[in-house]
Amino acid sequence: MAFSSAKPTRNSTTLSVAMTLLFTGTSFAIAHPGHSHRGGCLVTHLDGGSDAFLSVRSGPSTQHAEVARVRSGDVLFINTHNCQNGWCRADAATINGRANDIDGWFPTAPCDMF
């Protein structure tokens, strides 16, 4: 078997995280019973190191108030019908490994969408 030293891509990173969750028995559906999510955001592309965060806001622009902060590795769950102009509305999240109800909008640029 040959191994590649190529830099991982967004898709390979998302697949790697999904496979890790699958093999460790972690499931997005288990983390949020009763929610019917059709997609989500794995937060992975934040600039600024370990202090970097993504603001979740009360509406789909930076003009709206911040309602939560998420960091790399956190997951925001969405109904894909609630996305517009590069923003999606989250109705649940896994933040720092814990399930959370959340209601807010976030820009999709720093996300690996699934």
C-alpha cells in the first residue's frame, strides 16, 4: 500500500472526521435526538489559531447581535432550506463535544458543509 504526502483537502478532512465519528460510535443523530437535520457545518477554516471563533448571530449578517461562538471542530446543524447569500440558520450544535440547542445564523465560508 502506498502512502501520499499530499496536503489534505477540505473533502478529505471532512471524510476523516466523519469516519472518526462513525468508528468511535459518535453520531450526529444521537447527539440531537428529535431534530431532523438535513445538513450541517463542521467548523474547520478559522484564521487566528486556538483563539479563533465563528460568531453565530441573530440574523444573516454581521449587523445582527452575536448569540453564540463556535470554534474549530464544533458542528452546527441546519435545515438546508434556511440558507441564503452565504449564511445558514443553525437550530442545534455540538459545541466543545456537547449537544446544544442553538438558534442563530452563521457565514458558511469557514465550514466544511455536509
